[in-house]
Amino acid sequence: MDVEAKISELRSKIREADHAYYVDANPVLGDAAYDRLLSELVDLERQYPEFFDPNSPTVRVGGAPLDAFASQAHERPMLSLDNTYEHDDLQEWFDRVARSIGSEPSVHPEPHSLFGDQAVPDVLVALEPKVDGVAVSLRWERGKLVLALTRGDGVRGDDIVQQVRTIRNLPLVLSSAPEVLEVRGEIFMDDASFAHLNATRESAGLPLFANARNATAGTLKSLDPSVAAERQLRFVAHGLGVVSTELGSSWSDSRCRLEAFGIPVNGPSVLVRGASEAVSEIGRFDQLRHTLGYPTDGVVLRIDDFALQDQLGLTSRAPRWAIAWKFAAEQAPTRLLDVEWQVGKGGTLTPRATMAPVFLAGTTVQHASLHNIEEIERKDIRIGDTVLVEKAGEIIPQVVQPILAERTGLERPIVAPEVCPSCGQPLVRVGPKIYCINPSCPAQIREKLAWFAGRDQMDISGLGDKLVAQLVDAGLVNTFADLWRLDVQSLMGLEKVAEKSATSLIEAIDQARGQGLARVLSGLGIPQVGVVAARTLAEHFDDHHQLLAASAVDFEALPDFGEITAQLLWRWLHKQGGETVLSDLAEMGVDLRSVRAESSQLQSLADCVVVVTGTLPTLGRKDAEARLRELGATVTGSVSAKTTHLLAGEKAGSKLTKAQSLGVQVVNEAWLLAHLDTPSE
Ligand SMILES: [Zn+2]
């Protein structure tokens, strides 16, 4: 086979695998097989640059940074939507639509009655959640993605196509699409990716993003596409721009066509008739939105039928045929009782407000973030103030502002601390940030140890925040390795620790010796090295000796390791005491070998090929899969003749049927838990 044919075969195989994964949710290739194809393609493209294709699947990993974004005009302006928070406005919109597309206005005796009750009850309005991200207009020509313009001022936007090409759920090449297809939609970060991004930034001592939308916008502003590639952005379509051949006569028809092309569409979507149905659906969305796993800030309502849309037309700013219902950020007033400066595991001090308990967005809230000292000073927030607290897209409630009218004159200003509240050492202030740089600061050690003992790291049950604090305060534990120097006797010297719980804690700590290199590395708080990066390291290095022998260049060659992460890791290992931390742990008998090195002897499911399906009683799907992998099983997405077990929960569906027809053994969660409880020797 000639090189060109080989390259094109690899590209189409990878595209098929992407489609199976992102569209059918039924992967046809394992991760390793996928990576093999991709790296083969990368090699060939590097060797034969004459076969370059801007939409090759290899662009997913990023590509060369840009000097600047090119600005370009939208062929059709990218309008925004009118917004409303009021039921009255919504009803008025329905009334207006009814008057414009119904018969003559004079025919309606009661212009104020609800649209649905009037003479044109068959007009369908499509409702979709409004995803809170960054709007973009994508353009495919002859099936190839050629352009991705930001909204800009609605008339001109910036071309961010290189960044957009890294979005994995977006097909870069479409078969059987119209000659020109412009799809408008939203680029966003799901809750899990956002949490992961902020966690890695926190451990690297970088400023956190306030919400997923800011994180997405910040990512897309980076001229280096590999930043977007690393941060796992996603796309959903919510409209059309220029289309050379209509996809259908309505938005809901067109949506189906987009979906068939493999373009992710915005769902769940429903069709309603009339304002009262719309209001009850909006209420339902409001209930549902926190379970979607990605940020939404409202509901978009639009006339489904394109002919009716044309009839209604546009204003200069917004279409008349659509409106956005925005969920109000829930706010409540309460009294600010105190401000506490908390020391994080990276040494950053953050101000946390304690308030009189207040009910907000479904929960009782007593603490809120005050961001940093500059924000406090700018807003002039004082202790004793009645403040407005808000829970919007953010996970942690925020203090919005003081209510000045309620001031009595007895309020006290909030001052930045000069010494660390934990260790008493002088603090360092850099702009709005305040740091404790004392490496033996007890608060930092507490935070680090609590993280290390956590479920995704050493998973030491019984070792929670409170006990960690007691251990550090009593001087029993100062380093990670000190945990394995504890004994029942010394634990029993602590307040409220009985012999029984001391014994089981020592057992749990003892067992944690065997968690393996990946979990140890993700627990140490190495800047930028979270669960995923730690796993990558453990896949490429057999043990900590190999890790210590590696250069920053070796780290940079790892998948998803940029230059900065590589440098930070190398510095941590060789300049910031990492070598000592690891050798201390090794001395205490903590296993610093990678799972790879031990997989053949220790893992009870090593010969199993398992598919997980349905809803399990206690474990999430990802969690179950991770645990299966820990036990050595190969986890795949689809049932085939090679599958040995189907781990099925409720609503297992077609995979269960297929497994039964192939005679694959069907097991439940209890089976997995039993294997986890009896580690084989
Ligand atoms: Zn300190």
C-alpha cells in the first residue's frame, strides 16, 4: 500500500473510532489500540508532510501556536438572544408571536390571553437548555471544517479553528453534509473537567477560574492550541448559519440531521405549545439542570418552524422568533459574622466568610468565598455587614456585596493578616494573593496529608480531616512517611481515639502501602500532577528509581505533558525535596512500583475483558471501570466475542441482550466488590 493510501486509511479508521465513541457511545477500539493508530499517523505525517491535512485527527493534540487570531466577517450576523427572567415577559413574547403570525390582530378579541389558548394553537416552540459557555460559528465546506468564528461583535469574530479542532466530540470531517454548512453552538467545559482544571491549578499555585465559562473563554484565548487540547472542551450545536441546502423545514428536523452527521446537539429538547406549557417545562429544566454535568444558565425558546421564523424576522440585535429564559442566580441576604484565613496545601491563604445560616439554591449555606483581599477592599465588605450571598454557576457561594443601607456603624473592616494563622511566620503578598512560604507550616502539612489519605489517592479509611489535624498538632506526623511510623499506642494518646479505631486505622494505613506508584504520585501534591498525569507516569515508568533518572525532556514526551508540567515535575523531584519524600516512603515499605510492573502477579482479574453497563447500586460507571482496571481487567466499551464478563446494573439494555446471546457471563456490582475485598496473592 502506498503511503498516501495508508495515511488516508488511518485517518478514516480513527474517525470511525471517534464517531463510535462520541456519537454512538459504543467504542470500537480500546484506548491503547486507538493511541497506536494515532501515533502511527503522527509518525507518517511527520515523515511525509506533503500529505498534510488541516482536519487530520492528529490536530486533536494541538499543533503549533499562533501569532494572533485572524479576524473575519460573519457571512450572516451572529445575533444574541433577548433575555428575560420574568414570567410576564415570557407571556408577552408568546402573545407577540401569536399576533404576528396569527390572523389579523383585530380578530383576537382578547390580546392579553395566553398564546396557547388562542386561534393558532399548533405553533410549536422548541425548548433547550442554554449551555453556559462561549458561542462560536463553525463552517464546514464540502464536509471539511474550515472556519470557527467567535461571536465577536456579532458582525466580525476571531477565527479559532485550530483551537476548535482539538475538541474531541466534534467531527472535523462530515460525510454527506451540504456543500456549505454553518453550525452555531456553544463551546463549554463540563463540571468534571472544570473541577479537574481548578484542582491542578490549585496544586500548581495558579489562580483559579471562577466558573466554567471563564475557564472556557480563557482557554480559547490562548494562542497555543495544545492548551485547548489539554483542557477537554466540548461543543453542542444550538443553531444554524449559512446552509447551502436546507436540512429540513424546522429546527427539530435540522437538529436530527445534525445529529446524524455526528455533530453533538444541545439536549434534552422538548416541543411545547403555548406559554403555560413552556413555563412548566422551564420549571422542569430548572430541577434537572444540576444533574446534567455541565453548566447551564437558562432555557432557549424558539419557534420550531423555519417559515414562521422568517415571517417573524429579526430586530437589529436579536431574532424575534426566539427568546432566552435566564435562571436568576439565587441570592439571599445574611449577616457576615467572621472571616477566617485558610491555608491551602500550596500555601495560599484564602478568606472564607462565616455567615448566619441562610437557605440558598436548595441548601443551607453558612460559608462563602470572599476571593481575595483586593476584592474585599474594592467592595468594602466589613465584618458585621448584612451581605448579599449568591450561588450562580459557581460551586462555592459568593459574597456579592454589602447592603450599605443596613450599616449600623459597628462594622469592623477586614484586614489582611501579616503572619500565617497556622505557623505564625510572616506572609508573602503578590498582588491580591497572600502566601505562607514556610515548608513546615502545620496547616499546609494538614492539607497535604488529608489529600494524600483521600479516596483517589492512598484511600486510607478512617483518616479524615479532623484526625489528620490531631496528628499534626500532636507532632506525631510531619511527613507523608510518618504515617507508617504511627502505632496503636501513640494514636490512643489522642483525644477521642479508642483502641478499636486506633487498631483499624493502623491496619488501613498498613494496607495503603500497596496502592502503587500512580496513587502515591497523585497524592503528593506535585504541581500539575493530578490523578490523570500520575497514571500516565506510572504507565511509562516502572518505579520511582526510573522516575528520578528521567529528564524534563523525557517527561515532556509523555502524552498530555506540556513543557511547564514537565519542568515543574522535574523541579519538584530534584530541587524541592521530592527525592527525599519518595525515598522516605520507600524506606517505610510503601510500594513505589507501577501497576504495570506488578500486574501479572497481583491482579485477580488480569485475564478478564469486562464491559460495564447500566446503573450500578453504589459505584459510578467511571469508578467501577477504574477499580476493574486496578484489578488488572481490560475494560472495553462494547460486548464482543472477546468479552469475558458483563458488569450490569439497572437498565442494562442492549449490551445485556448481546452478552446473553454470546453466552458472556453477566455479573453485578457485588461481584466486583467481592474481588476488591479479597486481594489475590
Ligand atoms: Zn504557615
